[in-house]
Amino acid sequence: MKYILLIAFAGIFAACNDNSTTVIQHEMVISPKTLTYAHGVSTQNLSITHTCTCPFSWYVNVLDSTLVFKDTSGVGDYTQVPITIDRTKLSADTLHVRLQITSNGYGTDTVAVTVLK
């Protein structure tokens, strides 16, 4: 009887300390973290998604660039966001810039970009 009570107590204690509750992070997910535009390439795709079912919007902004990128923004998850450059503005053989992706409450992230003439 003593062992039965001990086993019953252990079962109740284990049920009270159930750590199986999963916490879902609410964050933006950007992929890839680097884009390379080889000679002649003017468009690369970027994946911009988030990890929950809440409303989600985003905007891609070019940091310190002499190139003209097409303004890009959206609402919801996109796995093939075209990031297009204007090659006529490329003055150097190689250009390194950063894209900043800003969202509505899911944070900000950056993507490194290399453009080869």
C-alpha cells in the first residue's frame, strides 16, 4: 500500500510539473542572409516570412547604396520576393550594400548584397 501511494503521488507531482507547453516565438525569418548578383544578373529572390499567424507586413529598404533597387514591400509571407537592381547605376566593378527589412512588430533584419559588374 505504501508503494501504491508513493507511485500515485509521483504521478500527481509529474502532472503538475508538465513542461510540455510550447512557446512560439513571434519573429520574422529572412533567407538567404546574402545575395550575390553575378555579371548580367539583375534579380535575386528573397524569402520573407514570420513564425506565427498574426498580421504581418514588411518593407525592404536599401542602406548606403548608389544603385537603385525597386521598392519592395508586402503583407503576409512571401518565399520568392524579387529584389531587382538597376545595373545602369553600377559605377564600380564590385559593390557591397545592405538591405534592411523592417516589419510591423517582428523586428528588423539585414541582408548583405554583393553586385559584380
